[in-house]
Amino acid sequence: MSEEVKKTENKKSESKNTNSRYKGKGPNKDNRQKRGPPLSPAQQRRKAAEERISNWTPKTELGRKVVSGEITTIQDALATGLPLREAPIVDLLITDLMEEVIDIHMVQRMSDSGRRVRFAVTTIVGNGDGVVGIGRVSGKLVRPTITKALDRAKLNIIEIRRGSGSWECSTAVPNSLPFEVSGRTGSTRVRIKPAPPGVGLVTNQVGQIMLKLAGVEDAWSFTRGQTQTIYNFASAMFKALEKTRSTKLLPGQKEFHNMIKGVKQE
């Protein structure tokens, strides 16, 4: 009987050891590194951008001026007239840049070897204070294509004029656009009119994202053509916003409509 008792005790001890091993009660439990909460895709892209900045070596004249400290704001960088060809320049100068992916769709093409599938991604970036950009890139994989589209949007970044251009507006705060602008891409035509405070952004979801990232709070938009094509609509609206900075102003018009260009100065 003593041998049988010993066998049962050995089996119980072995089962306890296996249970402790599977439950993580071993001696190496305290040495394990605790993982934090998972990062969102936007946080992952931001972390990758910070790592890229730390390992970045500028290859253009504008990039060297930014690294040396001669240029400290995006307004100074765009005012130099030098081409913006490196995305880390925007990451360094605009720390609060916001990113939005507005469209991902699959594009198929038949070839002799079979059907080839690619993904077209459209993105918008902006700081919500007079700076906005749009980018579109196609590629084989979705995630690298999103990164390339965001970099393309950063290279296409512009400053826009804002103001209180509505005849109903009695405030000095530049809440809308200073005057009516329009843009066209393909068959899509977009017309943006200034609105008084409290109206909001009267447009579709894509237009609301772009105007919000550009820092426009109130506006009316009117469209014609095939507006269901997301990229054409976004591109037409971007061209309309681009006209706010290229339009020549009349004497006294800037002060009358409380216009500001780019980031609002405190």
C-alpha cells in the first residue's frame, strides 16, 4: 500500500508542476516585460515617422535649411519658393499634423499572366489651421500604399486664405472663406461659398473632412457632375481652396474681410 500511496503523490506533484507551468506561475514570470495597450494605425504611423526623422539625412537645400534651424515654420518653408520634395520636412515643421484616409479601392488589370490587383489610396493631411494637402498613390499592398499616399499629401501641402466673406457675417473672426471659389476635376465641379458663424460645413463627408483639416468652420458647397467619385470630388475641392491664395485682392479687401493666410497668429 505504501508504494501505491507514493505513486499517487508523485502523480499529484507532477500535475501541479504542469498546471503552474501553463498558468505562468514559474520562476520566469517576474522577468517578463509587460506589454502596453495596442497602438492604433495612426499612432503606429506617427511612431514610424518619428523613427524616420531620427534617421533622416536631408538631400535637398530646403531640407538642409530646416535641419540647420534657418527655417522653423511651414510658412517660411513655402515662402522660400524651393520645391518641397522630402516628407520629413513637414513632420518636423508641423508637429500637430492630422491625417485622414478617405478612400481605398481595388483596381484590377488583365494581362497575359493573369489578373493583377492593385489598391488606390487617397489621403488628406492638415493641421486644422490653414494648412492642407491631398495625395493619391496606388500599390500592391494596402499599408505601404497608405504611407506613400500620406507622404504624397505632405508634399502637396498648401496654405489657404480664410476670412469672414459672408454678407451675413458681423464678426471679426475668420471663420469661413473670404470669397467664393470653385474647382474642377474631370466632370466634378465644386463651388464653395462663405457662410456666417453657426451654419457649419454644409457639404458631404469628404468635404467636411477636408474643410475641417483646412481650418474652415462654416461654408456652403454646391456640386455638379459625378460627385460619387471620391478622388475627383476631393481634388476639385482642393483646387478650389488653392484659388484662395492665388486670387489677386483689391485694395482694402484684406482688412474688410479679416483675411489671414495659413496659420493664425496669436
